Amino acid sequence: MLGRFARLMLVAAFLLTCHGLAAPALSWGQETIRTVHPLYSMTLPDGSMMGGSEPLTIRVAPSDSGRARVGFFESDFRSSGAKWRASGWAASVAASLYAGFPLSEWRISFDIAGFIDGPSAGALMAVGLLAAVNDVELIAGATMTGTVNPDGSIGVVGDLSLKLQGASNAGMTLVLIPTGSRMATQPDGSVLDLQARARELGLEVKEVATLGEAYYLLTGQRLPAGTTDDGREFALPEAVNVAVSESYSEWSERCQASLMGIADKAPYVPENLRPILAEFVSSAEQYRGRGQALFQNGLVCSGLLLVFNAATVADAANNLAALYAGYGESGLAGMELVLGEQFLDEELLDHHREILAGQELANLSDLAVLAEAYAFHNAATVIHQQSKELLLTAMSDPSLSRDNPFLFSLMESVSARESYARNGLLFTGDLLAMGMGHPGPPLPGDESLQDWSGVMHHAAGANLRYFEAVVVARHADNQSISLSEARHELEAADFHLAWAQTSFDAHRLARDNAAGSSHMAASTLGASVASYYLSSLVITKYSCLGDIEGDSGFIAAVAAHERLDALLNTGFDRLRNVILASETQGYTPILPIFHLRAGMGLLATSETLDEKLLSLSEFWAGSTFGRTMNILAEASPPIIPEAGQTFSLTYGLAVKFLDKAFYEVEAAIEWRVANHPVYQAMVVDDDFAAERVQEALDTALQNVLGRLVADEVATTQQAVEEEIQVQCNELLKAYGIEVATVSLGVGNRIVVDE
């Protein structure tokens, strides 16, 4: 009897022959090699700039360890750096998320012949990796430049005119660039039309927004497109809307209480520190005002997001007001006394951990919510632990005098971090109230969860190492401070960065502190997904949008608004695609829809750069969590029905759709044979029943494939559904299994009668 994997390969080969569709074609032990040509720019010894290209060899082979293995080979110890490794990990994770294969199945290596560093080859590396896995050839003379983001969108890069020159010198004919990059601002402030420049160099330039578009233009093959977006509105269940409204009211009250606390403490704050408080208060009031306006206009998810931010900023300001008042009374010693009272109560941390540990996981939807809740809880715990350690280390350092300005700045930072932690901890309850207890696919095995958790943790680590080497180092140089001081300053000023770093650091805590294997898997997955998409966001924010620093060294504006707009548009589309895929699997993905609606409301009415970046954060959060859950849904164990129980057949793409349908049919038949003597009597020997099932499945398979090929591509899904309906019904009836209803798109329910 052919195994499940063998049948899937038969289906894939048949489709590949008839339609030219790509399908993973590596066999065990086989290595596939693809060569791509990344573009780079570099500064020469005389200070001039040049562009070039170096061959990059990508090798992919099935893993023999069951763990993700990503290697980097170079011909010189200076050949590559932190940015290059971050690009390789980002490419590997993005490709696996896009194609739906666990990275633990492959052993991947990137071998660069010359010197190169930077993030701009990430998208090309992902395309080359997908081509290798699918055993598809790359089109000669074609290359691209651009980063790759967690949602599969192509991120912007710089020095495009130099890279076009490098492509021309290397004999390329087609160069793909990120959408929104055609009009490139030059160092002298002039704007260059890259299309015109490409024509001068004998090149063709095309803009691409997604990994799928790039793959098609570089291979001539299409990746599975997923469910066609019909423009439907994604609504949350009424119970979720009620929970969102209640959460909004609670955070509004917290914000108001903090603002009143600031007013009470203000007279005791030294005069020179009051402008700092005023800036915090202004920011909190702006967030609150915008949140109220959005909420009153029916954009409840966006309203909650901004009011949560308002309450967090106001709480930080209230803490600072108390800290400054203590300083005014007795200097740093007074600050230290106040700060001791601001640390999170350990009992509060334990209480919330017990609430999370007490949640029952009924399905994958519950797991997604719990993973995000654990992400907030574990990050809050790490922030609290690190803050205490930082302060204790500094206060016990004999080289630091009690009037050292660093201690003042450190206590400010610790106070703000404790506010982040406290409010993040409280938000876990809101997530549970909104998301737990809704229908969803069955839970996958813990091994699948750990696979994805480990991969994203490694990718986040590579991102943060890149951020340290580039952005933190740049800030330290510009402000003439140490790397440690620069890191603390950036984390105190940027919530996304602080949460990315602490979520990464929380991975070990998540593994150790969760109760039960499923909870541990949810806890580590939440920390890994959060650190991955947030670290990608801060790299985009500081390195890809033409960031303009203010006097303080923090981002005041971005030059490339059209690039940010392109990322937002693609992020919106990608998240809608993820939600549609979930609905095709038969359930409503609560948190991805919440993230979509929160980002949509902000984007539709955004007034500031901060709100646009918040929108992008919401889109990437929803896409990364949602896409991971969709892949895990495909990896869920088969549903074995009991007498009288209904269960759903859930399908993704046509090939997976066929295979999963046959697998579910086999599961139903195996249950029937195992539990009814009349069918057990049919088993003359061990292979008798198996052979009968296999004959029927082979017939069904050929009939389905025949219909698939005979029809136009536009009706392929309909042809598959119709033929599966006929063949599965006949096969199940032969074993006394009654098909109650058939609607294969969302709810094909099979009822096993007594």
C-alpha cells in the first residue's frame, strides 16, 4: 500500500506534468544547489562608491537531525558579517512561512565567493531557497535587491543606482527592486528615475511587492497564491467586540488615574524636570484623544490600541513624577527609595502566571491566543528581572559615585521599563477575554510547535545582533556614549525595540516556567514570534526608510514615505490573505482579525509617523502569528471520529486538499474496521483491507486528477471539490459511513452513525 507521502508525491508529480506547477521535489539525501547573484554597494579607499555583484551558492538538503540548520560559508574571515547572517535567517524563515514547510526539514547553507554584508540580498536568498526546495531553475541574467519581511513583503534598501551599475557590469538583464523604490533620492538631494537609469545601462527594472511576485519573475513559476480575496469584511464575533469595549473602558480609566496622579505630584517636581513630564503628558493625551475618536467612530480595535498606549505612557509619566519628586526631596537617595516602591510585585507576576497556566487548550485558536498572552507575560517578567539586576549592579559598583549622572539616567530608564512591564502584564487578561474559547482546528503535536519556535528564535537573534552592530553602534558614535548606554537609551525610547529584545530574552524563561508541554510550546512560540516580527520591524524602522535623526539621536522622521506606504499596503494585503486561508480551514482567526482591524483604523486616519509604524506592527503581528497557525493547522493530527460525532475536513491548496481528504477518509475507515466486527471479518489477512482501500483511493485519485486536468485552471478548485465529493462519498458508503452534508470549502462534515 502506498504511504501518505508517496501519494502526495504522485499527486504533485501529476500536477507538475500537466500544469507546470512547482512542488517540493527533493528526495531523502539529495542536495539541490542554486546560484543567485546578489548586488552590493561599497566605499572604495579613495572615498568613492561602486556597485557590484558576487555569486552566492545556496545548498538545500533534507535534514538528518530534525532541527533547523542554517550555515554560512565564506572564503575570507571578512567576507560577511552580522547583517548577512541576519539576512540568511530572515530569508529561511520567510521562505518556510511562505511555502508552509517546517525549516527543521532542511539543511541550508549560503556560500558567498567574495566580500558582502548587508540586508539587501534577503529576498533574493529566499527566492533561491524556494527554487532549490521546489527543484525549479532560476532564469539566467535575472537578479533582485531587497530585504524580506515576516509577512513575505519585499523591504526597501538603499544605493539602488549603484546596484544597477553593478548588475550591468555583471551582465544582468533584469533587476527586481522593492515597490515604491523607483524614484530614488541621491546623496546630493536629487531624485533619480531608476527606470530611466536602467534603460541607459541596458537593463530592465521591475518593482515587486511580495516574495511570490519575485519568485514568478525569477523562475517563471508561480508559488501557490492561496485563497482569492473577494473583498469581504472580516468581522469579530459579538462576544469579542464586547470584550474589546470593556478593555477600552478599563484602559481609559487607568490612563485618567495616572494623569491625575501626575497633576498631584507636579508641584513637588524640580522646575528643570517638569518639561520632561509635560512631554510625556502631551504624548499620553494625544494617544488618548485619537483613541477616543477612533472608538467613537466604530473603530474599536484601533481605539483600544491607542488608549492602551496612552495608559502605558501616562503610567510611565506618573512613575517619573514620583521619581523626580523623590529627587527633589533628597537627591539620588530619594529616587532610589521611590524606585523600590515601583518595582512589580512578585505576587502579581505569580498570579498572572497561574491564570495563564489554568487555561485549557481546546484547539489551535486557543493556542494562538495563549501564545500571544504568554509573550506579554514573559516579556514583562524579563523586563522586571533585568531592571532589578541593572539597578543592583550599578548601585553596588564602587567606581560609580552617588552623584554620577549615569545613575540618574539609569533610574529613569528602570522606572519606564517597569511601566512597560506592568501594563504588558495587565494586557494578558484582555487577550484571554477576547480570544479564548472560540472554534478552531485541532491542536498539532508539540514537536511542530517547538520547530517553529526554535527557528523564529534564531532569526530574531540574528536580527538583534545586526541591530546591535549597526544601529546601536551608530547611536553610540553619534552621541559619544558607550554601547551599553546607547542600548539603554534606544530601548527606553522605543517600545518596539524594548519588547523585541525582552521577548527574545524571555525564550528560556518561557521554556522553564510554563505548566505542561502544550503550555510550554505556546509560551516559547509566543516569545519567538513576537521577537521575530518586532526585531524585523525595528530594523526596517532604523535602516530601510531613510530615517532622519533628531538632536537626541532618535528617529524624528523618515525620508522614504512612499516606501513605508508600499510596506503598509502589502502588509494589509498579506494579512487579509492569511485570514482568508484561516476561514477556508473552517474557523475565524480572532487575533489576526483584531490586528487587521487595529492596523486598518490607524492607517485610514493616521496623522503621524508613529501611527503608521504602529499599523505596520499590527499587520506584521497578525500575519506572523496567523500564518504560523495556518501552517500548524495543516500539520494537525487527523480527526478520528467517534460514533455520532461530526468533524471537519479542512483544506488549503489543491495538492494538500486532495491528500488531506484521502487521509481523513482512511482515518474514518480505519475507525470503522477497528470498532465493528462485521468489518473486522472482512480482513482475511493483514493486507486485505489495506489493499481494498488503496484500490479505491487510487481510482479516486485518477478520477480527480483527470477532472483537474480537463478543466480550465480557473475552475480547478471547483473540479477538485466536485470530484472529491463523489469519490469520498462512494468510498465511505462502502464502509457504512453516512455523509450528512458536503460543502468542501468550509465545512465538509462526515457523520459516523452507530
